[in-house]
Amino acid sequence: MDEVLIGEITKPHGIKGELKVRPITDFPERFKKLQEVILVAPKGTKDTFKIKKANVQGTDIYLALDGVNSRDEAEKLRGMAIKIKSSEVPPLGKGRYYYFELEGMEVYEGDNYLGILTQILETGANDVYLVKGPQGEICVPALKTVVKKVDVPGKRMDVILPPGLLDK
């Protein structure tokens, strides 16, 4: 099951088991519509919880989960990642993609295999795709003039690299 990170539990809130959450999403309002979340511990263990209540106040999010009824129980969840199933992610507009959709794609320039998109770096002007392949690491600017086609189901990206990008 593919999962998407949307937040992290920062601390308990109050004495009845409520949790304060740091959102890791462009859509914090999504917490109000969720029925359940997957909590993932730093060691990788995970458990699914039903949401009793979600409160979004600006950039602050507070969750009440079934089975978490005291501050002590909430404290045990501190630092856990909050994920949802990728099928619950709202669709983006045409030509826009979530990072999780792009990471792992095979990147080609024509018939030339450049490698796998392993990481997306956020810079001030535009994102940069880190591609690891036979020629080593390549930093591909995420620009419409460079990225010509993105096939999410086929996990393939076609690019036209700027002149000199592969020169050593």
C-alpha cells in the first residue's frame, strides 16, 4: 500500500489525549475530511487510527484519535509521522504532480536513459530533480522548457537537457 506523509505529531495538547500536529502538506484543511490516519513510529512500526475530531486553526492542527484518551497515551505518539493512503490524495490540476508521484521515475532524453529521479530539491526559483544513473548524478531543472513529458502511470519522464549540463 502506497502511503503519503501529511504531518508529524509534535506534542500532546490538553489532558484528554488530543495531539498537536505539524502539517507537511499544502492542504492542511484535508485533516478535517479524513476518516483515519496511519501513524508511523521512527522505527517503522505503524498503526491505523480513526479520527474522532480534527481542528485546523491557521497553521496549527489538533487531532483527537480513537483509543487515545489521556495525555500519557498522547505523549507516546510524539514524533510519529502521519500518513494517508495515496488513493486519498486530492488530484492536482493538469501538469502538476506530487513529489511522491515523480520520485522513482525513469528519466530519458530521447532514447538516452539518464537514470532514476531519486530526490526533489526545493530551490528559490524552481525545483531541481536529482537523477542518479549511469552518468552519475544529474541535477535537472524542473522547468517546462526542460521537462517535456511526465507519464505518472508509466513512471517515465522525458526531458531535453540544457546545453552543457552533462559536460564534465
